[in-house]
Amino acid sequence: LTAKNKLAIDAWRNKSLPAFDTSVPVQNFHITALFLGQMQPNQLDCLTRELDSLNHPTFSFQLNQMGYWSKPKILWLGCTEIPKLAISLYDKLCDLSKQAGLTIPSREYCPHVTLVRKVTHNPPSALISPDFEVQIQQLHLFESVSGKSGVQYPIRQSWELQRTINPKWL
């Protein structure tokens, strides 16, 4: 997400939802393409080599739906329609991760931004419906680092997506 996207989502959250003690800090807003979990250095090397040759176009989608997952207790912002290019990127990342020796659970891809963690009850509906256009132009490898001030997500490596569209990607 761009800084502009993050600030707009945070402003919407502050206007549309009640205050939560466990709101995700705006600097931690991101959309997970694929959660990789713990990996060995050789797996990381293999995966990053494969990603260096990733050829996938940029794409956009609307973050226009708020949801709540009761088991992980997460309030999130997502999209009602997942673009085919987002799904094809997810599928490519799953394949490359498996080739690198990682175990990737089989599940349907649900791009989202986590807004609040540890929500103990079903939250109220937003006062204002969300509607944010997000341009996906880069892929980042984040590391989740826990510290005294909470979790940080430093970017460890980045890859540019292609700005031209090949008809076979549609």
C-alpha cells in the first residue's frame, strides 16, 4: 500500500468505526500476497532467486468490504471482487514457495488489510462504507519482527511488477 492509501484507510477507520485498543498501527497496514511463515536460509535463497525472474503485471482492485473473522479475532478491510491478476499472482507465489520447499496450506485467497486485532466480539458495521482503489505495482518480502513496542514489518526485499499487460494474463 502507498502512504496515501494507508493514510486514507486510517482516516476512514477513525471516522467510521469506534476506537479499539488493539487497532493496527497505520504503518503496519499491508496486503499479504502469501504468508510464508518460518523458513530456512536455503529456502529463502531459492524463493528470492525465483522471484527475481517473476514476470507479472501490475493490477488494481477496490477495498470496499469490511469483514470480521471470529477465530483469529480480526477486523479487516477487503474486496468484494478479487481481480484475476491477484489470484494468478497468488497461485504463482504458492507454486514458487512449494518449489522452495515451503509448506503452503491450500486455501482461497482473500486479499485484505487487517484493521484491528484481538476483537473479542462481532464489531459494528462501519458508519461510512469503505471504497479505496489500490494499485499493486510491487511485491515485497516482509519480515514480522516482535519487539517491546509491538510488531514491525520491515521490508527485506522488493520486486517491481510489469507495467505492460500480456493478453494471456487476463
